[in-house]
Amino acid sequence: MKIDPQITAELARLEPNQIGVLAWSLLAHPPLNMAGGIPGQPDPDTPNEQPTEPGEPTLPDEPPPAPVA
């Protein structure tokens, strides 16, 4: 993972006990290119978007057998 040179310069300038404060401030104010949710999850603006797969969903030929007691 590549670290932004600006962040590396800031880390070099800080004392060890200030690095935790920097980490919390970066978590509180992430850069715009890092904004978003969990990778692989849909955007909050489009939760009901249908998948773009071609064709129709397949259905079973007959229902499964009923359980026997």
C-alpha cells in the first residue's frame, strides 16, 4: 500500500505519542477519494438497483418433497 508523501512528511515531523492523534484525525476526516462504504456493497443512493445479468431467473422443475414425520 502506498502512503501519501504528505502523510509521510507529517508522520516524520510528529512525536510518537502524536501519531495516534493523527490517525484519529484521518479517520474523522478522510480524503474525498476514500469516501464510501464497504467495498462490494451497493451505494446508498441506489439500494434497489436491479442486477444487469441477462436472461431470466431459473425456477425448479418441481417443488421439493414434503418432509416425512
